[in-house]
Amino acid sequence: MTDLNCDELVELVTDYLDGALDDEAGRRVADHLAGCDGCTGYVDQMRQTIATLGSSRPDVELTDEARNALLATFREPPGRSTRRT
């Protein structure tokens, strides 16, 4: 298999964090992370989000606006931002 690019890593990150990738795909993700600071930061943000949401109250619901903003953030490739200051 070939090396991953950043877009491919984004597609695999949930399975990677869940430990659901086969050995080859897991190695490719780990290899990519070893050389890509942007994706390493992205995966760290995903871990923090999972840890935070996992410890939050299960009855808390997001507004549609907040949910859409969160989803848009995680669809954005690492190293890019849609936020305007």
C-alpha cells in the first residue's frame, strides 16, 4: 500500500482512535503521523474532544447551529481553517 495523504488520514481517524484498523492501515496512519505535525495536532484534538464528550452529561444536546459548526470543523482538512477573525 502507498503512504497516506492528509485527506485519507481524516477519513481513517475515527477507526484509528477506536483501534478498528487492520495492522497495515494502522501502520500507515502511524507513519503519516510521525511526519505530519498538522495531522498529529488534528488527532490530538480528536482525542481531546472524545475525552471531553465522553465525560459530559449524556442528556446534553447541541443546537443545530452548534452541531453544524462542530461537524464543519472536523470536515476541514488539517492545517486549514474556515474561521475568520
